Amino acid sequence: MFRNSKKVILFVCICGSLFFNSATQADVLRVGFLCPKPPGQGFWGQVIQVMQAAAADLEIELRVKCDESGSSFGNKRAGERLLNSEPKLDFLLTGYWAAVTKYHLAIAQERGIKVFVFNADIRDDEQNEVGGPRGKYDNWIGHMVPDDQAAAMEMTKILIDRAANEKKKTANNPVNVYAFLGTGQSPIARKRIAGLHEHGKLTPNAKLHEVSMTIVDRRTKIVKNDGAREWAKKIISESLEIDVIWTNNQDEMWGAVQGIEQAGKIPGKDIFVGGFDWDPDSILAIADGRISVSMFGHFLEGAWALILAHDYYYGFDFKDDTGVSISTPIVAMTPENISQYEKILDKDFWAKVDFRKFSKKYNPELESYNFSISQFLDYSENGESKP
């Protein structure tokens, strides 16, 4: 136990919204996606890219509304404009944003628009108010979230095993794990921290040191964040031995790598770093060993949610297959398996995928949906081509 110490996609920009027009029929399926970040930015840029590819194959008019402000107020107003746009949407796809999504659910209910929530769980203080899919809001048809707790357990195991093997650690000389917890306030962060602690029940050869990234200025009482980079340099200067830095998100992961390097240590040799999400820079850092593991794959949830909404619209309700609350797996990318996964960062990869193959409307013989990244990889490796 831890001891305490695919195709060329045409779209145009109008008033901050991205539109993909795939058909002109009066009965075209219209789906809106509310993105909390500017288009093309990091994780959400990947989400949009794959959703656009899926929408093209499924003949969906996809309207993407991006909140440029990054504030709750901006997100609220962006969603309101999307829900009130014409022609009226059939579905809204969105994450769950505290104090915002419940407002959008109510508007969608009034307008007769179905809602599918993905990527983020409901905050505890709003759970009683909003309930869950097909409850208080019967237009809320489904909710999909990544299994962050299981992913955090797997990442913790990979980091500890690597440090133990390469540094010859034992129960008498345990792996020192410094966990950068962020603020730890969101449901996602709490699940990841729970996974970190859960793995403590399985290993006797690690010692956990928890680091909260948020501190309070004693004079002003204002909460401030010094950043993972400065924290990494600080703990390296104060500690005789650090073997692992476990991080809660991509920003902290990169901050830890930079802090290790600025402190004169070598990430991936002196200290092993792991985190969540990935981008082209992360791929390069995993390939050269600076990052030992990054958990990824949940950027596909937008496309999966789009497929389920599409099939629901055409009479194929996913309720009896996946249920209305769906948990999706997250994959570990390491230097050992990077060649297996890096291809999906190629912008041309999605042009090779026929998303109709994952739809029960187009394949009514499908017994169950498979929400795994291996489906895409198997398809690509089999060398099939789109019709």
C-alpha cells in the first residue's frame, strides 16, 4: 500500500460557428456541438476533427459553436445561441459544465431538442437538481464519460513498475511518487485521484507524496497556482530522491517535464513522468522517452456520441445495448507501444475510416457497439478502403 509521507471536409465560419453541410434534404439530421475552447485548440480540436469526419459519412449537418471566452458566461451564451439557431437542431452534443449545462438542458427541453452529454461527469452539488439521462429531462437521452479512475490506476502501475525495474526498487527502498493533484475540484480530477489511491492497495513498494498545485497567498488570501514547472523544481531541490511525478492533466505533465529539465535532471531516466491527453508534442516526448506514459483516447467520445445520436434518430435506440450512462476506456501510450497508436494523429487517418461501419442504421446486424480505439486501428491495419 502507498505509505503516506478521411475525406476533404468543407466548412465555413459564420459568427464564430463551424458548419458542415452534407445534404440539402428537408429531413437532414441536424446536430449541434458546443465546444468550450476556440476551434483547433488541443484536445477539443481533435474532438472536432473526428466529429466532422463522422458527420460527413453519416450525412449529418454538424454545427460547431465554440466559446472563445473560456468563461462560464461565454459558454452559457454560446450554447444558448446554438440552441436557438435555425433551422432548429435535432440534437445538442455537449460536455457537462457546472452551472451551465443544466441551463442548456432546460432550453433544449422547451425547444424539443434531444441532448447527449459526453466527456465530463455531473458535479455532486448538481446531481440532485439535474438527475441523469431520461429522468427529469426526458430529452437528455445519453451520457458518456471516460473511465478516468481505471485509467489513473493503470498509469500509476506503469510508472511505479518502470521506476522499480529501472532503479531496482524494493519494499525496503520504495519508489517515491510525487503526485501533482491540480486543484482536485472537478469530478474528472477526483476520479483520477481516486484511481491513484486505489492502486496504493495493490503495491507495497511505493511511497506517495501528494502535491496540491493550488496555494493561498497568506497576505491577500487569494488562491493562486504556481504551476507544475515551478513545483517540480521546488520538490527536486528539497528532496533527496524523486522517482515518479504523477500528473492529473496535460498542462501539469508538460510543466513537470520542463521543471525536471530546468532542475538539471533527465525526465525518463532520473524521474519518470506520466499524465493524461496527448498532442503531437506529447507523441515526440513519448518517443524520445521524456514522458513515460500518457493516457488518451477519450477525444473519440464526440464521434461515438454522434453515432449514437444518429442511430437513435433513425429508430435504433442504444438504451438496451450500452445503457444510457456509458463508460468508455482510456488507452495508455508508452515508448513501447507508440508505433501502434501514433498514426491516429495523422490528419489523413480519419479520411480512411468509414464511420458507417459503426452504425446500426447501416449495419442492423451489429449486436453491440464497440467504443474502443482498437476498432479504428484494426480497420486501418486490415487495409480496407472506403466505397
